[in-house]
Amino acid sequence: MRLPIVAFLLALSGLPLLAEAPMTNLRIEVKNLSDKPVERAAVVVDFISGRSVAKFGKKVRTHWELRTTQEGVVKIPPIPQGKIKLLIIATGFQTFGQVYDVNEEEKTIEIKLNPPQAQYSAHQ
């Protein structure tokens, strides 16, 4: 009678291990063309697709909105590995957006923002 109960409890203890998706600690560095940090830039990270395994009843976070520090750095909490969409908006710079494939335990992404382009009008 005890053997089936013990086997059942051992099987249940192994379930969380199966549900764990590989995670990445992501660091984003935002600089201008002169390699100076851009502070207070809005950084939006969206998890698009990848190795995220549905956790039993747990909601996996797939969207983050953060601001850079004075050093131009944002550290994202551990995210599932796969494709992410990165959007950076800063005053006085062009908006930056790109899709990245994240498949390491630690990843640093360096972004260099361009100055705004001159306005163009067809009515001049």
C-alpha cells in the first residue's frame, strides 16, 4: 500500500522540473553615437516566441516597460529564452526597434541611438 503512495509523491515532486523553461538574464546598454549613456530612455521588451513552457497555473510574464539608469543600463528580470522584440524611445533620438534571438543564460545587448533626422516637407 505504501509503495504506490511513495511512487506518486516522487512523480509529483518531479513535475516542476519538467515545467521549467530555460531563462536568460538580460542587460541592455543604451548609448549615443559618442558612446555616452542615454539616461531615462524608455525600454519596452516583448517576448514573441520561443522555449516558454506553460507552467501549471502560473502566468508567464511576456511584457516589460522600464527606464534606463544614469549609466544607460536596464536589467530585465529572468525571461524565457526565445525571440524578443526590443523598442527604445528617448527624447532627442530616433526610436529604435529590433527583434533579437536570446538563447544564452546571460546576454548583454548594446544599442547606439541615432540623432533625429531633419524634417522634410513636400510643400516647400
